[in-house]
Amino acid sequence: MKRALISVSDKTGVVGIAKELSELGIEIISTGGTFKLLKDAGIPVLPIEEVTHFPEMLEGRVKTLHPMIHGGLLFKRNDKNHVNAINNHDIQPIDFVIVNLYPFVETIKKEGCSFEHAVENIDIGGPSMLRSAAKNHTDVTVICDLKDAKEMIRQLKEEGETSLDFRRYCAAKVFRLTAAYDAMIAEYLTEEEFPERITHTYTKVGDLRYGENPHQKAAFYQTVFQEPNSLSLCDQLQGKELSYNNIQDANAALAILSEFDAPCCVAVKHTNPCGVAIANDHVSAWQKAYNADPISIFGGIVAFNGEVNETIALGLSELFLEVILAPKYSLKALEILSFKKNVRVLVTDEHFDRPYDMTCARVSGGLLVQTTDMVELDKEDCKVVCGSVADSDWDDLLFGEKVCKHVKSNAIVLVKDGMTVGIGGGQSNRVGAAKIALEQAGEKAIGAIMASDAFFPMPDTVELAVQYKIKAIIQPGGSIKDDLSIEACKKHNIAMVLTGVRHFKHG
């Protein structure tokens, strides 16, 4: 008689699976709560103690960690030495393993979970049985996802056994599960900022239609541990499925929103902001963000840190947009937006917390990991090296410095009255970025401030700013030729502020 060992934490559907296996003449072994559930359901089931001839001990920490279990799982059925060994020790084969694990992540997410309680919910026996069975998948069928039990039973009914391909598929799934499970525990326990090894685990949300381009395949995965401003936690109210590029752009928009407490609107195109504005209310913020660059916003993403009302929705409905994000929408706004059936309308968290404190970039043969650029400056952190800065200008100077963090380097951002009026990013030289920003701003550059993500190696950017009547510049400083730019500012009565903090963004 073949044997199946069933021990599950999530017992959804397990009674039906056990019943079908029992009807196929397979003897069932079980433990603890699973044993009680199956027995109460009238399914013939053997307690684990009758197999191991040893009681559960240490508050259930030790029950399946036993040669009678792992010998039955690991022995090679076609190896005479293995067969003789288990016969000599009266070990019975175990041909099927159905196990899922203690819900470690769900446990630690509960409010008030202590460290001791978390450790008690680290499964040891479950992963051990799964790994033993998966290693010996040539002979053993292992199920760690109860959804796969349906196919197992179908094959048993139709073929009398499971196929090697199916067993290998299940084994691979086991090792992905146990690797992820261990990674989650390691992340929970790790206190070092940059440990000697780092393993991230993600859960698949779904396949995407394609990647950045139609010829590229793509899928979306989410982190196991919840992160601030996570797009995977947003509710989509309407519109087509999110694309790879939608997700990238929306993520960039949420990161920018996290910089501001005041009512804010952000327009993003190709992960770069094309319009950012703050105001006393969201209607004004929207109007300013739109006016910042009414051309680039076409086909872009617009995000708010407050409610989208009827007035805003009417404005949005006049444009072709890919995605709209906000924590709240009025009923009238949703009614208006519903006529734009393809636009994706997402509900975000109400709290735009700062992004996750680590960022990663995949490179050929490795992974780059760094702390996230979350420096937040105020005017006391800055140094005015020439000219004078009016109190009313500090808000724009610091606003521009914040936006610069989110523009691909080299980055130049022009700001006036709480809104961007010109943005130049992703250029191979700074004066080129400045030309783009200034030409985009045109007459709006007059009396605006200029923010730069890095220092000016030459005075050419200042000289260009003079032509457009920029009144103040904020930049990190630190070039050996800082004095040249400072002297140029003095000559043309432009205030210059040094922050001492660079904001390169290369990806």
C-alpha cells in the first residue's frame, strides 16, 4: 500500500484531497491539527506517532524529524543498498507528501507580535519534509501548493501514477517556496545594513502584456514585506491592465509625492516628472502641474496626494492619460472619469510615506544595493555664497532641490511659485540639460529659480541662466571651479545657494 503524509497549516480543501487519496487506496499519515480534522471527517488516518514510535515533544517542535519519516522519503527505490537499509530498519516508503508551512509572514505582520512568538512560528519540520521529498522527486510526489493536488489526483486516476515531469515541476516549486521562506526569515532577523549575503523574495502578481516594448515578455512581482507607497497595494477602479511602463511611471510619481506634505500634483512621462506643483488646494496644484508642461503630459501619468474632485476630473477627462492615482475620488469625479474607459484609475494609500530605505539595481552578473536618497534639507542646511535670498524664495529653492532628486541626471529643474516651469534631464552634460529646461520655460523662466542635481564644473550654465533672467540657483557645490560659477552669479546679481548634497540619479 502506498502512503501519503499530510500536514498542513492552511487546511483549506485538504479534507477533499485526503478523501480522494483514501478512495484510491492510499494510506494517509498525519500530524496534530490536520490529523484531528481528517479523523473527524471520517477519513482513515494514521497518527505520526504510530510511524515514528515516538511521541511529539518539545511543544511540537519535534514530531516529523525522524528516520522513519525521512528514510521513507529519501530512499531510492531502484537502489538495492537503499532498499536493504530501509527493510533492515522496518521503514515504510512514503510516496506522497502534502505540506504547507507555518504562516511566518502573516504572524509577524500581526500587531503586537513579539520576537519570541515570531521565532516559534518558524517552521522546521515542514520545510525538512518538503525538501526531502523534492530531492527524491524521482520516486516521491510532493505538493506544497494545494492547487496542484487536483492534477496529482487526475493523473493517479487516469494513469495510476504521477508523471516525472509533474513531480519535477512540483519539486522545483518546493525549492522556490523553501528558498523564499528562508529568505523572509533571514530578512526579519538581519540587522546589518549590508550583510555578507542578501536574498530578496517576491511573489508573482501576474503576467504583463509585454515589457518596455511589445517584443519583450514581462511579469509583475511584489515584495513579501509591505513597503511604503507600494503600487502593488493600490486598488484599480477602472481601465486596462497596468503595463510595465505604467508601473514604472506610477512608481516614480508616488516617490515624488512622498516628498511633499502640501497639496501636490505630479505628472510623469517615461519615469521623469514633466510637471510638479504644490498649492493650497489640489485643484490649484493640478492646474499648475498641467500648465507646467501641457505638451509632455499627453499620454502620461498624473498623481495626487489628496482627493480628485469634479473640477479636477473634468480637466483630466480632456486629456489622453495612461494612469491617474489618488487616495480618494469624489463620486462625481468617478462618474466623469468612467467615460474614459481605458484610463487606469487607481486608489493609493492615504499616507505617502517615504520610500523603502534600500534601492536595488540589477546589473550583468550582480546587484547594486544602496540606501535610498531620502535627504531632506531646510534653509539652515544651505549656504548662500552670493547675492541675497528673500524669505519668499526659499520655498521654491527647496522645492526645486526635492524635484531634482527624481529627474535623471544630468538634471536641471526650474521652479516658480511652487511649480516646475522647465525640466531638463538625462543629458550627458549639464548645460545641455539647462538648455532644455530654459527653452521649455521660455518667458516663465524670468524670475524663476534653477535647481541642479550636481555641481557646475563650468560657469557656462550660469551664463545661460543669465540670458533667461533666472534670479537664484541652488546646487550642491564642490567643484574645484566653484569660484568661477559664483563670480558669474555675482557679476549678474544672481543669488547662489550651495547645499553640499548631490542627487545623482542614473536609473
